[in-house]
Amino acid sequence: MSENQNDGHFRCGCCGSLDRRDFMTGVGLSALAVPGLTGMFSAARVSADTGTATASDPPARNGKPHVHAAFLHPKMDRYWMGWPGASYDIAARQADYKKTMVDAAESMDVDLEVIDEPVAKMADIDAFLAQCEQSKPDGVILTVMGLHPNYWPHAEKFLDNRGEIPTIIFAPMGVAFTGHLQPTRKAKHCFVASTQDIGWLATGMRMLRTMWDMKTSRLCIINGDQTQDQQLNVIGTTLHHIPLNRWTDELAKQETTSEVEQLANEFRQTAKGSVEPKPQDLVNAAKAYYVGKKIMADEHCDGISLNCLGLIGQRKIPCPPCMAWMKFNNEGSVGCCECDWKAAISLRLCSLLIRRPGFMQDPVPNTVRGTFMGAHCSSPSKLRGFDQAAEPVILRSHSESGLGVSPQVLWPVGESTTVMWFQEPDKIVLGTGKVVANIDTPPSGGCRTSVELEMDNVADPRDCKGFHQPFILGKWDRLVKAYCQLAGIEVLPIA
């Protein structure tokens, strides 16, 4: 599969090299093969049932990650000379670190086991390694609290012998010089957080929680005529495929209930304006939300991606699910277009790690201004976070078909933006930039939400890798890089 789209073809994660228009009119509602998946999945369970999908047994999704935490320092009250110094109260600082981790674990539903007795000798590292071998934690946080005497050899011994246990080394200011951080900088499944910010320990806990959540996530891919589960390597996410007719069958049964009418009114009342849609279009958009919600509940899934272009191209549904996808993404779930599993897992990571929704888009290089434009029929509006106010939304029709309702979300001009996309389950493409314009349709063509970015460190926007790469408001590249190092994911520059 091509890394970029310079050959002029639309290539999402599931639809091969089909031209976008050929995808709608030629393939339509037939079953699609899924190319290029060899080696990406660790397991597959296939059902012979080609009719209505039945939910498979969900994985152990009611559990929680188990994390061990330990402190590396000598058994003494105060240091004398050297770092971190005589003014560094060992017991008080350990209490601060522990409280930060305990509070974070409680808020994130992480099972945290803190070892209060310091790891003071190399023999203590051996004992801790044996404990980890027996209990098999989902993550470890080691806090280095001594430089003179030096406790980095203790941390390095743990890393060398722990296997692939995801490990965070927290190094508060005063315990490391540049040289001490060199041996660990490329350690796999490890991130060393050297900082004065004690509060970062909560971010580290969230990174470990995110790894667990990605591993136990199930994303419903609605397309074709088979039911099958496929678990992605490295990140562990399960793609739960169900037949395309499940959507049309459920939509046909969905009545105009009071909650449907209430949601249709919410769409209308919270919008900045409305151009093409009629009242019935909003009712149909609300129905799509409740259909998607029901399917996710029935199939034990955390997100959904539909062959929406095929259904719209064949006029099998009166309204694309653009507004439903906006609402799912605003709520922290996943609503993903065009049965694109790579975009879906990217959106899932945005939600879990960054705690903001991503905007899946079709990339268009602007060779005149040297910028990077992205457009799609659905964008989240709560760009600053799920509990924050929404950006302005204008209700439009689906641009390519003229049907239904599609949101035109106005992105805040001048603000930083991150572009992040799973090229494969073990590779993430990453870049940053800022919003320079929202593009109206008409006079322009393309999809209703259309955003122009000025990219950082990109000489030619035609070099930008990928398709359907989510835009995320804010500058999150350091957080994503730290997560990827911990999770064993390679980071590739966007250009």
C-alpha cells in the first residue's frame, strides 16, 4: 500500500486502491476483501453466519490494569553533598510521588500496588524482578530518587531483565545529568520522564491505562457479509466485523421515538446556522445515532465504522451518519467513516490518550500556499475536550450526494494542531501545525468541514504521508511520542 496519495487514488484502510467514486458506484454493497492484513493480526475467529451478526463473547473488559510502583534510593533520611542534596527530604518527596500516583490510579480505575520499602540494593532489584515475574503487571513505574549514590544502575538492571513489561522511569529534577539518561533513551517499552513536574506521574498513569484500553477495545467494522473478529498485533485492539445489511436492517426498525425527536431538536438548537437540511433530515440523522448506539451495545464495541459511501451511493439509506459520528466522537467514542480501521484505531487513541476527539479527513496539498488541507463530511465539535464547549457548527447537506445532514465545524484559526495516524498497528505517522483557515463549500468543492493547516517542518505538503489522518486541536506530539516509546510503536515523521 502506498504511504501517500500522490498516485491520485483514494486508499483507506479497507478499500484497497479503489478510486473514491468507483468505491461508491462500482463496489456498492458487495462484500469487500480486506487486503494487506497478513501479519497485522494475532488471532482471528470467523463465523460462517452471513446473515444477522450475533455478538461474540467480549474479552475481559470489566477488569483493570495492574501497575506496580517502587522507589529507588538508599535507606537514609537525608543526603549529604551531591544530588539531589541535603535539602531533599527523601520521605516527604516519596510521599508526594506516592500520593500523585494513588490519586491518578483511583481516578483512572487502575489497580496500583506501591512498594513503600525502598529498593536500596541490587538484591532488592532481583526480588522486585521476581515479584513481577510472578504477578505479571501491566506496567511498572520506577522512581529514581538518588544520584549520589547513583541508582541508575539499579533502574538499568530492571530494564535489562524485565522482558517487555511497559516501564516508566520517573526521574525528578536532581537525580540525573545528561549522561545518566543515555543508556535508557532507546529502551523498548520504556519511557524515562526526566522533569521537575511531579504531576506528570498522572500522565504516566494515563499512558499505562491507555495501553490497557487499546488492548481491550473492540471497534465494530460494518461492511461485507461476514462476521469475524481480528485482533491487531502490538496494540491488541479487536476489529469486530459484521455484515453491512445489519445497519440497514436496524435503521428500518428504528422508530421516531421521543429521544430521536429530542436529539433532532438538539442538533438544530445548538447549531450556529442551517443551510440545506430539512426537519426530516435531522430526524433521520438522530435515528442514525441511536442505530449506531444500539449496534455498539449489542456487539460490545467501543466505536463504529461503516461503509457509508456504499450505502449512500446506492441510495440504501436516506441520510449518511455524519451527525451521529460527530456526536459519538464528542462523547469519547469512535464514529469513523468508510469502514477504515486505521482511522478508527487512530481516533480511539486520540480519545483515550489525548482526551480530545480527532477529525478524520481527506488530505489535499495546497501547492500554492504550501499548506495542508483536510476535508470530510463529519468532524467533532468538542475539539478542546469532551467536557468543554463545542466549536460553532453549521448544519449542511452531505456534499457529495446532497442528502441528509453533515456538520460544517469551524475550527479555531491560529491554534496549534497535531496530525496523527496509524500507518500500521506498530507505526504512527506524526506531525504538527496550526489552523490557518476554514474553507467554505461552495465556492470550493469537497466535504463540508474543510480545514487548512500550516504544517511544521514540511517543505512540500505533497510529502505528507497517509490518508484519513486525524487532526487533533492542540500540540500533542511529545505526549504521543512518549506513549509510542512505552507501547513499542515506531513514530514516523509526517513528511
